[in-house]
Amino acid sequence: MNTPAPACACGIVLVLLSLLTGPQTTTAQKNDIDIYSLIVDSKVSSRFAHTVITSRVVNRADTMQEATFQMELPKKAFITNFSMIIDGVTYPGNIKEKAAAQQQYSEAVARGESAGLVKATGRKMEQFQVSVSVAPAAKVTFELVYEELLKRHLGLYELLLKVRPQQLVKHLQMDIHIFEPQGISFLETESTFLTNELADALTVSQNKTKAHIRFKPTLSQQQKSPEQQDTVVDGNFIIRYDVNRTLSGGSIQIENGYFVHYFAPEGLPTIPKNVIFVIDKSGSMQGKKIQQTREALIKILDDLSPKDQFNLVSFSGEATQWMPSLMPASAENVEKARSYASGIWAQGGTNINGAMLMAVQLLDKANQEELLPFGSVSLIILLTDGDPTVGETNPKNIQKNVQDAIDGQYSLFCLGFGFDVSYAFLEKLALDNGGLARRIYEDSDSALQLQDFYQEVANPLLTAVAFEYPSNTVEEVTQDNFQLLFKGSEMVVAGKLRDQGPDVLTAKVNGHLLMQNITFQTEAKVAEQEKEFQSPKYIFHNFMERLWAYLTIQQLLEKIVSASDAEKQALETRALGLSLNYSFVTPLTSMVITKPEGQEESQVAEKPVENGSGSADSWLANRGGFGRQVYDMSPVLMGADFGPSLESAPAGPDGVFYDMDLRITEITMTAPPPGTSPAVPAPIQAPSVILPLPGQSVDQLCVDIKHSQGPMNLLSDPDQGVEVTGQYEMEKAQFSWIEVTFKNLQLQVRASPEHVVVTRNRRNSVYKWKETLFSVMPGLKMTMDEAGLLLLSSPDRVTIGLLFWDGPGQGLRLLLRDTDRFSSHVSGTLGQFYQDLLWEPPAADDDSKRTLSVQGHDHSATRELKLDYQEKAPGTEISCWSVEL
């Protein structure tokens, strides 16, 4: 760390209260504060990410200006340092106990200041912001450091960075170094701002255990256009990856006297489950929420395994069970449950207590009657959008009633829909009963959020998992007993090696699999492991010790939520001590930042939490703490150009309008003869599909779908490993959905008028139309431009495009490029036109008609004017041979 500023130079203090946040930048008045350098450096070592953002600015004005450093970082990250260097003097951040900052906090509140340094900015990120006054020609360097342990979610780790410089930057560079001793099995990059023009600025290099991703655009590459000085660099940059793993005791890694043990064995069978879905149908769920819940529930029911058992409990003022007992997930029972789910309507109050006890009773009854298969897993999944209003309404009483009823036998998972529900109540309810809570955000993809959560818990692999290490070799081990291991997740245990420890660290992992106990064994040679982490390019000092501290603090904060009053103090004391020792800004600590003397009054920041509570502040609020949710309500200034137009001109008498320049224009209208109507030509429409036909006498074919029942097989090419299906709505004359499946990649892309959903290995990613996208993964590149054209391409494969066309005849459209790459085995409603085609000559009496023969079937083709949707809306008119199917 740089040398601190002298005490006399520090007159103003900023306090960072329980802060957590990912990357943005420095802003100010345009052309005054110039960001001449922005560097994001992230080192990921064995899943532990250490990210440093450095922004350098200069005031090019001849007056004092305010520079604002604004960054976004993941909610699960802990800030470890922030500093400013102003005129060669360093103003560091110092981590203190939160109580020590209470006076500054109270003074700021008394001045009417909001806790604006940290704000919630979406589902995964929080925003950190600091402002400082900068003298003319003076330079300031801002540096922010944060750390996080990447969690495996549905088979992948994700590093999310956000970059928003809001101006062109002379030296803009992002470097991500990944080192995984197990070996990197999969790596992909995704960005919401990258374009094909910017692709050259991105380089990805990878070997067996290391990867380096660099993004370094030139000034011209950052420009939106040669005429515009605005930057295109504005949005998310995401790296996803996974590591090699086997059916073993996992991977033990050792560095500088600390170890971490990762456990996610491959090849285990899925344990059958008994699941009760408890669905809120109170009045507050009316409208889109209940519609999305029904949609998600129907899809989830389809995903049940035939070995599973299930039941549904819906509740408002009273709770109702679908069936009197658990039902096998047979095709017949699932179909009956789908019908029941589709008939759930919202009205009435919210009786959470009654519904939860009914769900537990269903499992207890099955257990008593010995109907739960031996070794199976029992889960309760609660979805609600509000607080209890009927029956028992005291949250503490409900929590106690449910915990007493479950008695450690089943796992409870709670989903809070929207922000009207007490998240702290649901979180404690879940953690008390071996589960977890999750926020479901109200958006167009809420149904997919519900489905994604279910996929996380859909495939239990082991129960009662316990890690064992020789007691004379390790100490201060993190949580080493876990109730459930799910497919696609990972268990992580860390600890410290004792002095004069062994040359080899051994470990056992015990668990229950179906009807048997199972033990995994593994070992690690200490000297060899230490040697693995000697490369300074990929590793930061003592990272494994910091990983151990980070994991310990996170687990302590979680324990505090469900701990008794007698236990909380000891847990708080230990978490606070670790936070201070390792300089983590957590819900128990604050960062105090000094500013130059004479600057404006101090600012105060606090960590945003879920609904005023959350994993650490749920107990803090009850202790008179000052946690609360902070939302970014920054105004958005919209520019408008009000030019003269006929519509806005003041009307005068006799069909005369006065335009904005006070010129007079006379409008002459001729009425049609009496009894007749003016002929209105039918508007030219875009066809259902345009098929390029390279090498044919006709270079493209327009296809209009006039007959459709159910899903259609549009294209299928087994040699290409691609299949395109779709559902065409005759009433609306448009596709309701189109799905592209890449069988070799186990990936589906499903487009609807609302959004695009990419599914890989049970994991859904949702993209809205016209939000730019650039994603590169092994075997496929996905891009979307501002016009909403999504292209799916890879070498030697046909390029498939999906578009939500908003020109005349709007709706989903399919585009095809490089169709000469189709194999001779292509088939389908559209694929047939890439087999042998035979065009008959135009009819002698009407050259706008001819016959097209495809595989022995004749189609009448007509030359018509159509709109080419392959161009941007409103499209261009083309003369196209058209057929109807």
C-alpha cells in the first residue's frame, strides 16, 4: 500500500459501512475530467478472484471540477481496499469496526445525506461511488480492490465484470488470469458491448491449467462511429469456466500453510426425491406473477423424474392440497398435476403457517406409512410474494412452528417473489431447516428464474456429507458437514495446516448414496502443491489464506441468521475479528476514507441488503443497526429534437396549416365519387421465411406458412448436428417461438417475441431483444446487434439467425446464411428446399407463375413483391418467387 497522507492533510472522512460491489468508472462533466487510463486486473486462483480496478483522471478545465469514481461489483464480493492518490499524496481506506463509524453515520443522516456510496444495481451487482474535487491540471488515481470466491452454479463458475467509462479512454485494458491446477475443461466469454468490430481487441489464450483473457481496444475501436465521440464500451464482461474432475475424493490444493478442498464428484446417480411444492395464490399474486408461476410450475413438473414422488399445496387464506398423499411422478400423474396447476388463480389472504404445516404433514404421513423410498431425499419448496396475513402471522412463531414440525427430517427452500415479501423471514425459515432462500425478481424471465432454481436442487447426489482430516495435521477448518450435494454444485472446505505437519495431507469424504454409505479418499503431497502456486503472474500473495478467511466469514454470517441469541455474540466476535485482520468490508465493518482538507462534507456508505435484512443485517436490524435497502433512483436525461412537422403545426381554417416558420401550406383533398370508396392497396408484408438458394437459377425463395398445427420441424441436418423447430400461430400470422438445438454442444436457443433463452446443461441465460451480445464458447459464436439480429455461427456450419422483426408483418423471423454447407441429409419443412430443386419455366400466359418441384412434390410459385426482413426495419421491397405451405 502507498504511504498514507500526513495527518494534517486529512480533514474530511468518508465512511464505507458494510460495503459490497464490480467495475464501472470515473465520470464528470464532458471534456473536463478526462479518464486517460482504466485498467481492470483480475486474478482467479483456484476459484478465488482478486480484482483490482485502477482509474487515472486529469482535470483539463481551468477551474475546480468534481471527479466521481463509480464501480459495480458482485454482491458476494468483499472490498479489501480503496485509495486515492491526489497530487502525489495517498489517501487510503482503513477498515474499522462498524460501531466505530456510528458517529460519522449519525452526523451524515442529521445533515440529510443518503447513504449513497453503495446502491443496489440489479440482481447480482452493487454500485460503489466516491466523489472528490480536483484542481485544474491535477491528476487523481483511484484504486479499488475486492475479492470473492466463485461459486459453482449448474456446472460453471462465473466471473462478472462491469465496465462503464462513459467516455473514450486512451489506455483501456482488462486482463483476467485464471489458474486452476485441476485443469480447465471449458471456457467461454460473453459481453453485452462487444461487437464484430471490437472482436480484434479481445484475445483469449489457454493451456491445460491456465487461461488469459485480454481486452484492449484502441480509441477508434471504442467509438460508436467516426462522427461520435461516445464509447461503445458499456456493460457486462463475463467469463464462465469449469474444471476437470473425476469420481474421486476431490481436489486438495495447498499454499503457504493453508489448504482448500473442492469436492464435486462426477458420475454419481441421482437420488430419488419426494418434493412438495407450496404455492402462494393470494390476491397479491394476481396478474403476471401467478401466470409466470403457473408457467414455471408446469415446466418443473415436466422435469420430474419417474422415480420421484410429489404433491402440490396451494394457499391463500386457507391451504389446499392437490392430492391427499404423495403421488409417483408418472406421466399420467404429471399430466393431472399440470391441469391442476393451470387452474391456480390468485385471490384472498396469505396463510403461510397453515400451508407449511400441511406440507410437512404430507411428508410425515408418507414416512409413517413407509411410502418414502429408503435413501430418498425429501424437499419442500415454498414460493410466496408477501408477508403472512391470515392464521398465525407472527414471523417468529411461524419459524418456530415450521422448525419444530420438520425436526431436521426434510430440507426447506424458500423463494421470495418480488420485494413485498420479508426476505429476512424467508431466509431464516430456510436456513433453520437445511435449505436456502432466493429472491425471484419481477421481470419477463421470472418463470425462468423459478425453473433455474428448481434445476439447482432437482438432482441430489449425496446426503449427510462429512469431510475428515487427521486431527493432528489441520486446524481451524471451515464447515465440514453438509446436508445435501446437488449435481452441478460444489462443496468447499478450507483450513490451516498445523506446524510440523505431514508431507502428505489425506482426506476422507463420507456420504449416503441411495441405500448405502460411501467413502471417497484423496491425498495431496504438500511440497508438490506448494510448488504449483509459485508463478507470480497468476497468483497473488497468500491467496489461500485469504480464501480461508473469506469462506469462514461468509459461513459465520450465515450461521448468525439462524443462531440463538446466546450463540450470536460469539459468532459476531469471530467474524468481526477476521474481517478486521484481513481487511474485508463486511456487514460488521466499515471503511473510513480520508479526503484532502477543505473538501465538501463527508459521505457515508452502507452495504445494501435484501429488503432491509439479509444474511447479516437481519440480525443487525433487530439490534438497532442501520441496515436498509438503497435503490439507485438516478434521473435519466432524455434529449429531444423538436423540429417542424405537420403534426405539430397549428391548424388554421379551410384546411390550412401554419408551420413553425409561419409559412402557409394549403392542403387540397379530392373526395371520391358518391357511393364509392378509395382503393387502398394492401401493404407489402414480409414473408414468413426467406430462404437463400445459392447456386440455383432462383437465388432466394419466399415461403408463407398458411397451414400449421402444433410444433413444426423446420430444419434438421444430422451431419451439421443442428435442428430448428417452431410453432406458427395462424391467427397472428407469426411464429410464437423458434428453437435451435445444437446436439453436439447440448445447447438450445429458444426465441420468443419477449426474449431469447439459451439453455446449456440445465442452465438458462436470458437476453432481451436489441440488447447487444457477443458470446464465444467452444464450437459456437453468438452475437446480437442493436437491431435485434441474433446470429449463431461456427466454422463449417450453416449460420442461423433469429430476429424479432418490428416492420410490417412483425414477428419472429428466421434467417439462414452459408446454406451451401447443408449436407445431403437435410430435411424438414424448410430443409426440403435444400435438396434437389427443379424449377419449371414460367407459364406462357402468365410469367409471374411457375412450378417448383421438390422431392417429387410440386409447389405453385408466384412472383410477388415482399419486404426483405433481412435488412433493418422497415426493410426493402424485393420481387420474390413465393410459395405457400
